[in-house]
Amino acid sequence: MVKDIIEQSATGGMMGTFYQSLSSNPYFSAGFGLVGVGTAMALVRSGWRAGLHVMRRRLLLTMEISSKDASYNWVLPYLLQINKRNPKVSSSLSTNVATAENLGKNLNGEEPKPATDFMADTKLNHLSLLTRFVKHANGSTSVFWDFAPSIGSHLIKFNNRYILVNRQRDQTVVDMTTGQPFETVTLTTLALKGDSSMKLFESLLKESRELARVKEEGKTVIYTSWGTEWRPFGQPRRRRSISSVLLADGLGDSILQDFKKFMQSGQWYMNRGIPYRRGYLLYGPPGCGKSSYIQALAGEVGYDICILSLSDRGLTDDRLSYILSVAPPRCVILLEDVDAAFTSGREAVDAKNGGFSTHITFSGLLNVLDGVASSEERIIFMTTNHLEKLDPALIRPGRIDVKQYIGYATRHQMEGMFNRFFPDCSDTASATFVERVIYGGNKRNLGDLEAKEEDESKYLESLKISMAQLQAFFLLHQNSSPREAIDSIEEYLFSSDNMKDTKKDDPMATTASLLSKVLELKNPNDVVDYMKNNKPPKNI
């Protein structure tokens, strides 16, 4: 072809002779032939690539899920579930779920299959393994294996459609909070006419979420903050019954009803332009049921719990604002022992003075609770053992809407605890149990004796008997008879060993402890700061 062109373009004379000589030269002809062949092959290859790209864009549907996405932990275990050899299990959640990802029992209420049976059920030959230990109430430990498709490509079948699964891991990008490398899972299938292909992925996501939900059904998920996100802390916990936490008569029901009323008032808040958020503060002595009630309340209304620690060294004002704005839905945010973070003077408590160091400011905390940066549709619970240490600005209305004191055990709580451990006993036995507690305190001249005759509840409060103490007593006597428990309660509560916590509140002992601490401090400024936060009792 090149030779013909040269001959046609050649003219007579010297130029014609020159072109004729070139065209007759075999080396010259071979060079132009190779160039022509190479050019043609390059054009074909480029056209093939362009055609493949167009075909891939038009005929294939791809979905990428990164490890930072919440669906990642749902989809990965589910890819094994839909790839069983038994076709009846491929696309129905009502059948047996044999993955070890399920805790305790599967959907049919059966025990999880051993690892050998599970390996025989899956077509995938390349798996990733995560070993998990579950402790039981009797002290024994069970071992479970969670499987997922390993790094690489896998072919699965879902709803009579083949899906290519490609799991990739980037070793150069690591999550600084967990040390885990960044991963992606890419699902690819043929794109059919209409939206059936998109519905295929939607169906897979819904069923994977349903599988995860079934695993968490009847349980409370505890979240903790990791960097700038919330992650589940351990395995979901069995929901605690609201009736298992005994508070003063009517106290638990009043908080629960207020919580439910707020949950149903979203439109009411919106119509009136009021920020849709609510804050609760439970204060009182330790061991009286504040944290236990919050856990039971969350389980009663089907909420999860996000625990936020103000002592986190990486927690700043900006991160605090962001982490509260991205809290999971249907969660209560719990801030325990807020008095340990800031003093009434709005200064962060130093770790050496009995608190913990924090990198957030008091104004930053106020802004995220009720400021421009605060989020809506949020419920916050705070707990403290020392209400007097909290700054009034922190617990004013708008930031804290409900303040509730949860004190020491009352007659109602003592009788309820006794009847729970000895359900076959009469009310007379539980009343006798409380009378024995009162008699023991009176015999040892403990508590507010002047209030004993006028107000029994005040006298019991002055005895400073927590529900944690009573529960420990009944656990110690779980195999005893009711009469043995009644006869033993006086010695248990008012013996010298069990009265150590009460002696801590003794004015002389408190002052002696303060003086001892002051003598240990060498810097005068440290002494001044310490005495500001730890004043001696006024009755000394």
C-alpha cells in the first residue's frame, strides 16, 4: 500500500527515479510495513479498551462499600450466609442461620454449628477468621469463630444472580484509632434493563441489616467513641428489665413516663421552634442504682447507649461537638461522674487532686449541650455523686431538664429486694427484715435518731445503706433460708468492716485526711489549689 502511494505521487525525472529506488529497497519497504502493522495493532488495542470500558459502564453494575461505612460489618458476614451449598438458605432469613456471627443461638433457636460443619456449608475456599470468646454466667467460656470472605475475588449467587465480590486491603492507609488497615468490598453484577439490578443490591443490604438486627434483637448495644466515630464496645448485652432496678416508690416510673412522652413529642417541639433534645441528671450516693437504671431504661424503650468519657485525652471541643452530632439513631448519650471533670469554679480538675485530666473547656461543654453547635434529636443522661460540685450553668434548664435524686435504700426498696430473692415469703417477712435493719441501726446509735420517730424514711436515709450493699448481702445468702437472712442482716450491715464507707463521711476523719494530704504537698500553690477543691467540714 505504501509502495503504490509512492509510485502514484512520484513524478518524472530525478524525483521519480529517487522514489522508485526507495520503493524497490527491501529494507525501506520492511520498515514502513512494520510501522503500519504496529499502528494498526495500537488502534485495535485502543478500540478494544474503549469498547470494554463502554461495555463495563453500560452492562455492569458496581457498588463499593468501605470499611468506614456502617454497612461494611453487616454485608461481610452475610456474604457467607447467602453462599451456602443448600439452595434453600441462599436468600431467606426465615431459614437456619449457621454463621458463627450469631451469639448464642441462631434464628431457629438452635446452638451455632461447630466450625467444621460451617466450613463444609460454604462454597468459598478463602476465608478470614476472627476468634471470639463468650463468657457464661456459670464461669465457663465458649469459643466462636466469625468468618468472612478473605482478601481477593469471590463469586457468589444471590437471588439467582451472580455477584463478583472483590475485597481489597490498603496497607498504606491505617485507622489511627484502631490500627486496622483501610478496606473496601466491591460488588459487581450484570446490569439488566430497568432497576432490577439496583433492587438486587438493595435487597442484599436490607437482608444483611436484618441479619445484624436479629443478632442484636433483645439486646442493648453499647457504643464508645473512637476518634471521630462511634463503635460498638464488645458484644451486645442482654436487655435488663426495668423492674429489675428497684428505686424509691414511683421514682422509676416517673422518669420512664417522661422519657416516653418526650419520644412522642418531636412534632410538638418542631411546631413551636423548640430544640428537640432533653437532658437528665441523676445524682446521689454511689451504689444506689443510677447507671443500672439508665441501662434498664434504654432496654425498656429499645434504645442503645453511647458512653462518652470526658477523660479521653484526644477529646477536644471540636471533636466533642462533632461526636455528639453523629451519634447513632435511637441512642442515649451517657456522661458518668461529670463532677470529676470540672469544679464549681469551671476549672478542669487536675488528676493529682482526685479527678482526671481533660482537654475540653467548660465553655466547650456548655456549647455542645445547649448552644449553636449543639445537635437536636438527642437525649443525654448525666450522673454524679456530688451535685454541689457542679456549676449551676451546667445544670440549668435547657441543658438539664430533669434532675432526680436517687438516694439510699428506702423501706419500699428493701422489701422489694427481699421479696425478689425470697418470692415465696409473705409481706410480713419482708417487713420484719426492714425492722431488723432499723433495730440494728438504733441499737448502735447510728443514723439520725431524732428523725426515727418522726420520719422513718429520713432515718433509713441517714443509715446510708445502698442497694449495692443489699444485693451483695442477698447474693451471699442466696442458698440461705429467709429466717437466716433476716437474722444475718444486722451483723452484715453494721459490722466494723461494712461500716468503713460510712466512717469516710465522719468530720474528724475527713479533716485528718485533708491535713495528711496537705503535709504531702510541697508547693504552696498546690496547697492553695487543693484546699479550694477540698474544704474541711463546717461542723469542725
